[in-house]
Amino acid sequence: MLSAESKIAVPTKESLAPMLDQTGLVVEEWLGNWRGEPYAPTSPEIIPIGRLR
């Protein structure tokens, strides 16, 4: 079995929000995982749910 280690830079919600706004997206809800639970700083994911402006 082959394996490798890597580091991925993940933006914070606070840095992601303005980038999405600049692209014309309006975030209506932030989820923290794929079960649909609300985002919290300790969430494993940052999932923006929204629409085009």
C-alpha cells in the first residue's frame, strides 16, 4: 500500500466569506459537516449554503 503525507491550507470562515461575496454569492447558512449541523469553530468542515446575488 502506498501512502503520503500532505498539508492542505484551509481558509477560515472569516476569510472565506469576503471571497464568496466578491464573486456574487450570498451565504444564507454555514454548515459544519455533511450531516447539516450548524458551523462552529471546531467543526470539521466549512460548508457555505447560499445563492447568487
